[in-house]
Amino acid sequence: MAGGKKTYRPRRPNQGSGKQMSGSKPDGAKRGRQSQPDDGKNATRMMTKKVKTARGRKLSSKLWIERQINDPYVREAQIKGYRSRAAFKLEELDDKFGLLKKGALVVDLGCAPGGWVQIALKRGASRVVGIDLLPVETMAGAEMIEMDFMDEKAPQRLKDMLGGSADVVLSDLAANTIGHRRTDHLKTVSLVEAAADFAMDVLKPGGSFATKVFQGGAEKTLLTKLKQNFKTVKHAKPKSSRAGSPEIYLVATGFKNQRSEF
Ligand SMILES: C[S@@+](CC[C@H](N)C(=O)[O-])C[C@H]1O[C@@H](n2cnc3c(N)ncnc32)[C@H](O)[C@@H]1O
């Protein structure tokens, strides 16, 4: 298993206590000065809160805090008790593609802090099996392990937890980037490919696979493989996915085969 006994903490600059979910404000945000509305004519400007650059706080940290404070999805996630703003992305994908059926057995790859798990259960999944490098607070109806999905033992661990074929495999896996474009790209591609291979190993006929991909979408070879194995394969960019983010999602429905014996 990866990691020790640390509590989930989104990897962002200058955060506060480990109890925060990714949608919550870091401690620095609470100390920040907020600008006052100017003349009441510009509603958008009135709503935008600024954070003072404190000594020792990097600009990237200040900008991240400002973005969190001003993000309506972050606020909405807090109101609804969702563990992450990412929860809204799965809601949108499900609204569009009808992924989550009542009684579904769902796998969630990269499940921390658990926003997608909440949505899957809320929308009728009977059970969710998840994996993440980080520990995730427990949730009734979900079984989640703290493990590297790229560990060669991970697929079998997940299959043992599943105990049968899955209806849906979700992957919101996002590699820790190091800032070296080529390396980061390769890391992301290998995560997506591993997620797709796993999905095609454990899905029931008719099952669905949804995964985060980056930049121009899925690699051509992966896309070809998915098109051979699923009835439909589409890219989607949920509204709740930040416009400036290179992430988009790939949704494959109607799995044609069944590979694994359980
Ligand atoms: C965007 S977050 C997922 C958010 C989640 N969908 C939610 O709604 O709460 C991506 C997650 O992928 C996890 N991750 C990245 N690489 C991983 C790996 N090799 N194995 C397991 N988890 C990984 C990260 O630890 C992180 O928690």
C-alpha cells in the first residue's frame, strides 16, 4: 500500500489542516482580505473576492485560493456536502450518458476524497469499489483501498473486492505532474491505458467506462481499441470542468465482450 496514515489532503499550495476536502478553503483563504464591491454596477466584479498576498505565500497559492473562493461549484459542493467539486462532473456525465443505473456495481479509480463515490451511491449504485494513493474516509456502500493503481497487484485486489463483473468503471485518475511536459503526458497516458485495460477486463457486456483524459483527448491507439470493444465512444467536457483545464472525459458505453472469470 502506498502512503502512511496521513489524512486526505488535496495537493495544492499553502493548505491548512488535513481535514479539508478539495472543495473547502485552505486556512490561508480565511485570513485573506476581501475586496469590497465598488459601485454596484458590475455584479460579476462585485462577487469576485481578492486575497491579499501574504508574506511567504506564493502567487500560485494566492491565485488558487482566489479561484477556490470564487468558484460556484466549490460553494455548491460545500452546501450539498459533496467531498469534492469533481462530484458535479460525474453528475453531468451521468445526466448525459445515463451511466449509473439502480443496483449497479461500480469501480472508481482515483476515488479520493470520494465525491464520485457519493454521486454513484446517490444515483443508485448498490456498491462502489474504489482505489486511490490517498486514504479516503469510509462511506456506507463503498469499499476503498489505499494503493497505487499501477501496482501490478492492484487489478487483482480490485477484482477480489468486486467479486463479480462490474456495470461501470470510472476513472478520474490524475497523475502528479512534475512540470516536464513529455514526462507528465506519458504518465497520464499510461494511467488512462491501464484504466481502459482494467475496464475491459472486468466489465459486464453492456457496461460503461468513463475516464478523464487530457489535452487533445485519448491517444489514437486507445481510441481505436475502445471503439472495437464498445458500441459508442464519445468525448465530453462537463460545464463544471474548468474552462482553462486541459481535462476532458472519454465515455464508452455498451461493452461488447466479457473477459474475466470471477
Ligand atoms: C481528481 S482526483 C479524483 C477526485 C474524485 N473523482 C472525487 O470526486 O473525489 C484524482 C485522484 O487520482 C489519484 N491517483 C493518481 N494517481 C494514482 C494512482 N497511480 N493510483 C491510485 N490513485 C491515483 C490521486 O491521488 C487523486 O486523489
